[in-house]
Amino acid sequence: MVILMLKFYQVQVEQQLKEYVLKRYNMYLGFASLSERMIITQQFQKITSITQTFGTLTQNLMDQKFNFDELVSWEDKQPERYSKGQVKPNFLIVNGYQLKDYCGLIKFCYQNQTCIDNYNDYSQQLYNFVDYVQYEKSQYSTWTYQMANDYDQLNNEQKQFIVKMDLQQVFGVSYIFNQQNDIIQATGIYLARQSDGIYYQILSYNQITIDSVLSQPQFGGPYSCQVNRNGSYSEYIYTNASQFYGFQYQDDSGETCGDINNPCSCPYHNMKRLTPIDWRCRPWYQQSDDIFYITFSQSYVDISSKTVCSTSTFKVVLSQNTTASIIDQINQQQDAVYATDIDLKHLLSRFALSEQSIDYSYLVSTNIDSKTTDFIPQVLAHPQMNFTQEQTILEVEFSDSMNKDFEIENYKNLTKFLMMTQQVKRDFKPISITDTEQITITKNSQEYLTIFTPIQICFGTLTEQFSIYIAYYAKAISLEKIDQEIQSYTFVQ
């Protein structure tokens, strides 16, 4: 009888221990998820605020009420880099498909091989305070136009547009240089105009040296900042789209995407152009078609860094096209799209610090496109992701699973909230415990207690405020770890 009573008592103690340990880990998950969500939300909100600020500035600069002559300070008011008889330029700008201006500063590397090797590394400008040459490069902004590469080929209105946009260079560069300790950082601030596709970027950026299509000898490549015997650089040989096939019916990568009977999905790829990229066909630009004001793109592989990134965009609609509410922009054509590229590798490094067999974190995108019927969340940051490929959470989470089909189906059934279309709310309500989801996920036959918390941003004007979920942060802990701790307590008893 005594033995039975002891056994009964032991079972009760073990159950209480199990409940205690499970409760403790639930509390840990809750607090850890809350603190990390606050950090990530603050970082995304900072990017959102910057995008809205610069997007609004772009909108004001493009509006006709901002007269070009009132904005420039040089005497002749002409939109040229140099006034007559003037040695000092009116503004510092380079074309993304020419080398003659872009490579000019490499002479200040002298015999420093590290400086020479890093010269064409765009990211070095983000940390220019340790390198004089990169600092000088960062003073130049960049323009491209798929129909012309030489500034003299632009008409007067296009030149004025570029000069007006260049007014924001000093503000954008200042922001980039003061974000060194941020987990989510802006790596590029740029825009594309709807009417002609002209692209403007606040930093020095050269596309021709990294473009695998144009680097072929038939176009004049390969390209570098090393001068030829005649003292010049190897430049792109074409100056007009009529001189060759003009990448017609080809996409940004030079791959055939259609023909006259079956056109490409992006209409600008069906036209002849001097260079392959038309920025109006890029994912970040096209996603702005069906939104208003601010959005974040799905993750994609950046065309220059070849790594996964996301982009915060601002839909520019000029005043003559606006209505009473900014939400009406959904049905309006954008006049331009202003964009901020965000670097996620610091967040990825943060997630990679945890012991993945015990607990880990990841961030996935949400669905903001009501037309999508088969949405699967894209990975923004995950310790097991391939940072050079677009991947869904199913591809990453279950890459090593032995029972993949069953576990994927189970995950999809348990996380239907991840697949839902996120609606813009006409207010800003703080995230509460009721907005989180706590479920048990099975991955490679191992169970993980997982809590999902939405990342919410807010945006708007002085009279209208909106909010939306732009990502979900997930924190998972192995139930095997919890069981091991329970067993260790039981063993001590």
C-alpha cells in the first residue's frame, strides 16, 4: 500500500513538474518573442518612416509647383553639369552604364591594391568613413535610362528631373551613414519614373561592370576601371537601340520572354531598348500597382548584390491625380515609385547565434496581394536559408525532413493565418497577446513549440493613419529539450 501511495505521489509530482517546466518555457517563448518583435518592428518602422519621408519629398519635387529655376543656385540655371567657363561642377552625377566618370576616382587609390580591389564594391560606400576614395565615390549619385547612356542625349525636361531628384542626395546619404548599428539597414535609396523609366540612385552605382549580359565581347565587355593602351576605358559600344536588336522580347537577364504573337508579361520588355533593364519591370516597382502609399516587397534576389533582400516602396501620385483619401491611390497609376532596399544579413546573423537544435527564430513575409490565391510565405531571414535564392518557408523549414509531404501539409493546416491576405487597417492598434499564435510544429519528426507574432508598421498623413502586418516573426523551441529537462528533474527526485 505504501509503495502504491508513493507511486501515486510520484506520478503527481512528475505531472506538476511537467506543467511547471512547460509553463516556464511558454513564458520564455512569450517574453523572448515580445522583446524580439519590438526590436524588429522598430527597425522596420524606421525604414518605413524614411521611405515615406523621401517618397513625399520626391512627390513634392516632381510636382509642378516646385519650379526648377527656384531650386538651383548656379547663375545660368541650365540643367548641365558645368556652366560656361566653370571648372567646378554644378552637381555630381554618373551614368550607371558608363565608366569614364564612374572610374575617375580610382586614381586616388595610387598603389593601394586593397583600395583598387574594393573600388567596384558598392557596399563599401556604406562604410566610407574608413576609406577616403569610397567617401568621394559616395558624393556621386547615379542615373540610368534604358534608351540613352549619355547625359547629352537627354532632353531638357529629363535633365531637370534628374537635377531636382539630386537635391535629396545629401539627406539620403546622411541617413545611410548614421545607421551603422541598426539590425535592418538601408543599402540603396532610389526611384524610377513611370513616364519614361528614368532611374535615380543616391549613391555611386555601376551596372555595366556586373551585368552578365553586357559583359560579353559583342557589347564591348568585359568592363573594368583599368584603362586601355589608348588611355580610355572599355565602354559599351552601342549608343542607340536602333543599332542592334535592342533586347526586344527579352527580360532583364537577356532571356527570351516572348515574341510578337506572345508578348512578355511586362510590356516594356516588348520594346527595343539600349540596355536590358527597365526598372518598371522590377518586382518592387510592379508590386506598387495595386497598393497605396507604402508597402514592402516579397523577398527577391537583388540584381546587383545577388543576395536576398526586400524593398520598401512609396507610390508617388502627383497632386493633380490625388483625391480626398490616399487610399484611393489603389486605383491610380503611379507617377513614380520611390524605394529603399533593406539589408537582412545582420538580422540573419542575429538569428544564427542560437543553437538550432534547441531553439531558433525566423522571419517570413505576409500576403498583401488580394489577387494571389496560392500564397506561400517567403523567407526574409532564417538560419538555414540560402541567402542567394528566393525560398519559401516550406522549402527551408522542411529541407531535411524524411516525412516531408506529411509535415508540410500539417504545417500549412496549422499556419493558415500566414497565408491570409493582410488588409490595411484604418488605425494603429498595438499588437496584443491575442494577435499571436502558439502551435506545435513537427519538423523531421521532432516537435517544436512555436509562437508566431506579427510585425506591424504604420504610415499615413496628418489626417489619415493606416497599419498593416508586413511580416511574421517566429520563435521555436524543441519539445525534446523540454522533455529532457523534465526527465532531469524526475531523475533527481
